[in-house]
Amino acid sequence: SALAHVPPMQALLSSCFVPLAYLFFGASPGLAVGPEASASIITGLAVQSAIDSGQFPYLTASQLATSLALLAGIAAVAMAILRAGFVDQILSGFLLTGFVLGTR
């Protein structure tokens, strides 16, 4: 919760509901789902920059994090509808390497 700048209760609830949702909608029985540090750090950076910029003075950190998660879900559903899964296969290795190592 500290990494994503959200209250601890929201972090606990999100860590419980994601595996339950994956139980019904997931396609891979061997995939591990749940909170991870890299997603929390990216969410926290986005939330903190939105708060610092003052663009959304009426939203709390929890609301910003929830909005970000909903937008990511909408993008994932849109890519699934458009059958754009090949983009993930092409870019995922390079993006993960760049994020972990901090290089281009």
C-alpha cells in the first residue's frame, strides 16, 4: 500500500479480489496473479505525479489508483477485442528488461 500510495485496507481488498476474478475469467491455470512491487511502484508514481501536478484536486489517491486500474482494464479489453495480443509478445521482453535494468 505504501508503494502505490493507497490505504492499507484498499491494498488488502485488491489483493483478495484479483485472484477471485482471475478464477472466473483467467485462461492459464499456472499463472500467478496478485500484487507485485513493479505494478505498485508504477501506480504510485502515476498517482503521486497526478497529486503533485494539482490537475485533479478533487480526487484522492485511492480514487486516482482505481481510475488508473479501470483505464488499464479497458485498454486490455480493447486489445483483446481487436486481437492485438501479438503486441504483447513483441514488446513485453524489451519493456520488462528496460524497466528492471533501467536502460534503453
